[in-house]
Amino acid sequence: MQDGLLERLTALLADVTGAPLGSIGPDAAPGVTPGWDSVTQLHFIGAVEEDFDISITVAESLTIKSLADMLRLVAAKSGSP
């Protein structure tokens, strides 16, 4: 299930940042991935909340330092293994 989540999150991140889909992996991070800055981070969180129908608290948002972090958070909130 994590592969499906990673694919969805990667597509969302590519859409929000404008970065090529093939250039985004689990190690993608703000400041490293083209187009991913603090403002884009907010847009990415909003897109994830909408797409996965979850809420991400401010405290949780502060723990998101990479795509892998977002993957773990979404997996935990959606009950995915």
C-alpha cells in the first residue's frame, strides 16, 4: 500500500512544485527539490489534506521535512501499513 501512497504523494508534489514527476523521490525535500519552498509546503499540505481527506495539525506539519516524512504521516492517518 505504501507504493500507492508514494505514487499519489509524488504526483501531488509534482503538481504543486512544477517539478518533473520523474525527478521526485522519497528523499525530495524543501530547498532541495526545485520549486519546493515554504509557500509550496503549505500548498502541498493542503493538497494532501484534500486528496486524502485528512487533517494535518500545525504540530504535525512542522515534522514534515521530506516526502518520506509526509508518506509516514499520511500512512499513519489513513491506517495504511
